[in-house]
Amino acid sequence: MISIQQNDFNVGDEYAALVANDTAAGAVVTFVGRVRDLNLAREVQGLQLEHYPGMTEKSLQEIVAQAQSRWKILRWRIIHRIGNLYLGDNIVFVGVSSAHREDAFHSAEFLMDYLKTRAPFWKKELTADGSVWLDSQEKDQQAMQRWE
Amino acid sequence: MIKVLFFAQLREQLQCAELSVAESDAQTLAQLHEYLTGQHPLWAEFLNNEKLLMAVNQTIVKVSQVLQSGDEVAFFPPVTGG
């Protein structure tokens, strides 16, 4: 399930849902992305997260379908927050369960790499000197391309 | 009509989130781009950014894409979520 929401999420609850009544899931990988205090040598106070409603969900569904065609995934969950976020706040959750760890690790990393380069979200950083739209980063493109 | 959306930094640069264009002015994405910069000369420097992405009906497409009435077109900068 994909959720785009302003509210925070609870990692424990999400983990519990990924494994509830499923004794075939021998491996679970969860990832949480958070608002960091230092980015590209700028001291960050917070972020504004904008998205393209509708296309966000559609592009994430397509990314999940690709992951499911490459790895054996039992359950998966993606949550991305929008709106104003501050230092230490959660931004994104990706969780995958699988019988074996290889499928869970690889598919979770694939989902994050694709989310960062394909899903229409944009971050505006709030700093002491004002707000700045983030530029896309070459390292994220490279991370995505290694799956091709 | 064709619905045109702008997001993030581009929306702020153009000071416009959404507008409508008659399909006769925009038979392809390239024509729509030309029409918009013709109507709004101040937008040209922002819309001519080679890094911009374009989506039609919420799928990223190339500039040669043919448009039809009822299409939803979006222009936006490279994405930075996650």
C-alpha cells in the first residue's frame, strides 16, 4: 500500500503489519529517511515537501510492479510525508517482506533508488538564509542506473 | 482544452500553478511549449531549461508527444524526494 500523508508514521506498527500472520516471511527490510541537519554544507532547519497528487501514487505503483517482477516480495509498504518537516522528522518509509534476505534487501534498495529519481516529490530546504529548492543529485541517478 | 500544471521551483518562477490551453494551439508537447513561451516571453528562460521533465496524463514523456483534448500536461524540475 502507498500512502502520501502529512502525518508521521510509526515504524513498529508498519513492521507489525508487514509480518502479521505470515510465517513465510523469513526476512523483513525497512528503511526510514529523515530530515538531516547538514546537507551540501548548508545548515538545514527543515524542509517543505511538495508532490504531484495522482502522479506520485501512479509512479510508485509502477516502481513496485517492477520490483515485484524482479524479486519475490511477500508484502510491501511505502509511506512518504509531505508538507513542512523539521530536523529529525521522518520523511519516507519503505518496508518489504520476503522469504529470504536477498530479495528483501535488494527490492527495498531498488524501491528507494527509483523513488528518489522517478517519483514526483520536490524538497525545499529551509535554512537561516532563506529557502532553497534542492537540485537533483548525480549520485542518485547513478544509484538508480545500477539496476538497469 | 488541455490542462497544464507546473510544480515546485518552476511553479514559483512562473508564478503559475495551472492554466488551460486550446488543443488547436498545442497539438504536440513541443507546440505547447512554443505556445507558452510565445504567450509569456518572461517564461522562456525557465521553460527552456533542458533539465525540465514533462508528463502527459501523469506519465513522463518526450517532447514529440501528441496531445489531445482532455490531456493533463505537467512541467516540473528533476525530482528530489525520498
